[in-house]
Amino acid sequence: MTEAAIGGRRANKRGIHSRDSMIKAAIASLATGDPAAVSGNRIARDIGATWGVVKYQFGDIDGLWAAVLRYTADKRGDLPANLRPDGTLHERVAALVDGMAVGLRTPESLAIETLRAALPREQAELEREFPLTAAELSSWKPNWDQACQRAFADLGVDPVRVRQVAALIPAAMRGITSERTLGTYGNLEDALAGLTGAIVAYLRA
């Protein structure tokens, strides 16, 4: 993170380090999955600070959540590192699916799931009560859509189908990840292979 204005102030290096440490500690707390972790006072306690110190760095709880989400997005990047620009259609789809399968089990993703579960479901309510958090979340879909379009741009794939697949993959992968978390007698490797094959067949049609 570069020198940044926070509430009209410019953060010095020590302030930036402190801010990043708080974000990482908040992620660790949220990643436990404990619904009680979605509390400003709880986060402050877990990171060994007062709520006043957290407010000084982030303004309010909305600013903290937005910063947490931005940090996870920056760490994740646009596309999986294993996606080869010269790969076959199957290789590229598999890279997206397998990359998300791994990514959704990271502490950052677990933290996001805990946070999202506690936020208002209705967009209007979310945008009213947590405008910064809502703005960060809303930026993810177009960024992901554009990343998927770039992933298949040179293969002549129908862009409408790419957009539909971009919507499908996160939803399907969260379902498979939930099955893994809850425990299942099903073969989830078969599920991943089947999802990849179905997407490839759809994009080829």
C-alpha cells in the first residue's frame, strides 16, 4: 500500500504498517467462521487495540470491512497464476475452476464468507448502511467478468457464453466448497472434473 490519505490525513510508513497489521489480524479473526467476529469491538480486541485506534485508521466499521475486502482482492489478483495464455480451452477452464477450488479454502476467502454472511442481503440496505463495503463488493463482478473475457479472448468463444460461465463458476465452486466443508460421501474431484467438462462443452458449442 502506498502513502494514502485516511480521513484527510496522509499515512506515514508506521501508520501503513499498523493498518496492514490490523487488516491481517481482522482477516484471521473472521477466518475462524465465528459470527461474533463480525463486530468492531471484537476485532479491536482480537488485534490488541482499542476501537478508537481502529477508527483512527479506518474511519468506521464500514471502512474496516472495505479495507479487508480490498486487501483480499489485491492478494487474489485477476486470474489464477496457473492460467496459461497459450493453453487449450480445456486447460484454461480447468485453471479457473481449480484455481478457485484452492482459493476458496484460503483464510482470506473464509474471512469473506463470514463477513458476507453478516452483511445485509438486500443491496439497497447494504449500500445504505455500508456504502464503502458495498462499493468494494460491487467492483468484483465486472473485474471478474473482464478477466474471464481476457482468458478466452483469442479462442473465438461467444462472449455471451463467457459472461454466463463467469457467473456460473463462483456460484458452483462455492457449492462444491460448502460440500467439502460440511463433509460428503460424494466424490468432489468428480464434481470438479464434471463442471470443467460441462463448461468446456458449453463454450465450444
